[in-house]
Amino acid sequence: MAGNSKRDIVTLESTAGTGYRYSVTKNKRLHPDKLEYKKYDPVIRKHVLFRETK
């Protein structure tokens, strides 16, 4: 998906402890720190904080 581009595929994992994950891409040169998004977790049916994992 991110073949020869400057964007890398990263995984966002729910902080609610459900184990639900999203895959997104980010530009590591412009955003070297870890991503945090508030997204929907369908396991608990709420919006929670998702943090970047390895």
C-alpha cells in the first residue's frame, strides 16, 4: 500500500483494552512523534483514544 512513498503504515490500538486496531499511514518526516486519535471502538461501541503501536 505505501510502496515507494514517504509514508509508513502504522497501527493504532485502542486504549480501552479491547485489542481493536486501525491501520493508518503517516509521514514520519513531518510527524516523528507517536500518533493519537480519538476513534470509534466497535467492541465497546464508544469513541476512545487510539495510540500508535509497533
